[in-house]
Amino acid sequence: PNAEFIELKNTGLETTINLSLVRFTEGIHFTFPSLELGPNEYVLVVKDQALFDLRYPSVPLPPEKILGPYEGRLANGGEQIRLEDAIGRTILDFEYKDGWRPITDGDGFSLTIIKPTNDDPNSWGEKDSWRASNYVGGSPGDDTDILPNPGAVVINEVLAHSYNPASDWIELYNTTNEPIDIGGWFLSDNDSNLMKYKIEDGMTIAPYDYLVFYEDVHFGDGSNPDIPFAFSANGEEAYLSSGLDQNGKLMGYREVEDFGASETNVSFGRYFKSSTGNFNFVAMDSNTPGWGNAPPKVGPIVINEIMYHPQTEGDAEYVELLNISGSTVTLQEWDNVQGIYVPWRFTDEGGITFDFPPGTTMDVGEKILLVKNLTVFEFEFGRDRTG
């Protein structure tokens, strides 16, 4: 942590700034000496100068532009940073967060502002204003963009439960109006080895276009020098990582999508949820490799009602499921790895877990209640509510 630093830049094209008595007053504490910063020049404020010099021997800055030490420490979980001018007026006042770019939270990458010339100071407090640095350790004294901005190339759709002779696949999408070279990038299904499959050098995704990689041709082909893998029908994560730097370390572009257990031949894909302004990765109504995503798959079983705060007794809470399809549904899926049928499971982020008994079925229009405590539920609502 003592190698941490903050970098400032004079974004002006003509004006030289004297930083005398400019100071950080929140997050860290440091007052600048009299120092002139010319147009497009940088200055670094570091926690420990000796350690910084040891870690970054080739920083393209003169010694007088590397200042420190400062008091305090940048919080790993995010915190408020305030920079004031010599008479106490606010220059920047924003909060950074550790969840903005996960690889900056312990993987050695720094947070780097995407547009230093942005004239809206409030934008510094927004996730979309920041990217991970190009290299592990950051890029002090240089903000050259050599990687696409976050979200430029996304994991758009994944089929993880194919049916022979079909193959699993992963689809990438270029969300920008410029072609993007992803040659030398990597695909994986495990963060313990992000370099399982190397994308062919020179591979480019055209603007607003798709690129599909198949298990039997690409990432699962045992004839290539990579590590073959297949996505799990029981759910896991898909990873896209940028290529290697000159020291053989992964660079700072990373996309991750987490998906749950899959029905046979049902893909997961990105779906924009207007109510939150975010993309969710959900089961798709149909598979569309190489094309725009279909709408989300709804049913055959849906959550029809939730009692999350009963009037008298908390253990009387329940969830009601409904079969909206036109046929009987058995709440289980075939597991190719175990060679058995695995019952469905109901879970939520609050720790609820319920495994359906093997062979459970729901007829057309039938409802099932999942209750916290059956005795309390019957006392609260009566036996007839349980069916």
C-alpha cells in the first residue's frame, strides 16, 4: 500500500499553473510547494518516495514532479477525495469506489480518468468516467490510451448447455462505431487461469458487429496449444481479458459475466433493464449467435407472488410459483457431468435456498408455495392456502 499515488495533470493547452498551497484535504492530506506545471504536464503525489522510486524506476517525470510523502492512506474500499486551491476553493471533490473496476481492487491496476478535459467536475464521481490502467502498477506520468474503454467489447451471449452434436459457444459484441482489434486477447471460464484460450492475432470485430467462438472449433479444441475448456451447464463465469504486455502480464481490459444453471440449448445474454439502467445477463427466449439478442426467456415457471413482510409473524413469509406454459413441467435438469437428473433450486441473495424434491412436477396453471415455516404459515393464512 505504501506504493500508492495520485496523479494530477494540467489539461490546459497554453496556461502554466503554479500549485503553491494547493492541497488535498480529504482522503489524503498534502500541501503543494511552489511548483509550476506546464500545459499537459503531470505531477505525482506519493505515499512513500523511496518505495515509489524502487517500484517505478522509469517514470517519465523529473524528480521535482514526484512529491511526497502525503499523510493518510487511500482506502481500499473507496473514499472521498477533495482538492482545494490556495484560498480553499474546491477544485475536485468526489468519491471513488472499489467496485467500479474490479481489477483495480487488489489486482494491481490503478483507476485512470477517461477524459481528463471533462469540464463537469461531478463526472469524477461516476463509474463511467474511469477505466483501469493499461498496465499492472498503473501508468504514472502517462495516460496514453492503448486499450478500448470499458464496455467497448462485451460478452454478449453464452450457450453453456448444448446438446450433441451442437457445441457450446460465446459471443462477443463491439458496442462502438470503430473496429477493435482483439487479437492476442483471451477467453476463459475460470479466474484462476484467465489465459485458457488465446484469440488469433489480427482478429478484429467490426463496428457494432458480433464474433462467435465455438467449443469444438476454438476454445475446446485440444489440437491447439491452449487449455481446452467447456462452459458448465450448472452455471459459472465467462471471462474476456486483453492481451499481454512486454513483461508477459495481462493488460487492463476485463469483462466478466456470471450465469446460473442452464436449460438444454438455452443461452444466457445481455438484456437492458430500463428500470435500473443496467444490463442483466439472463436466459434468452431464443439463441442468436452472430446477431442481436432475443428478448429474455419468461417461464415456463415464474414467481407469481412474494410475501416478504407478513403483518404479524416474519416466518409466515412465502413465495408463490406459477406454471405459465401449456404443458406439465418437471422441476429438474439432466446433468451431463454427473449423469443424473438434478432438481431445480430456488435461491436469493439474502441466503434463501430450497431444493425441490426429485421428480416434482407442475401442471398447466398450477401454483406452488415455498414457505419459510409451514406451521407459522398455516396459523397466519390457513391450511387451504398451501394447496
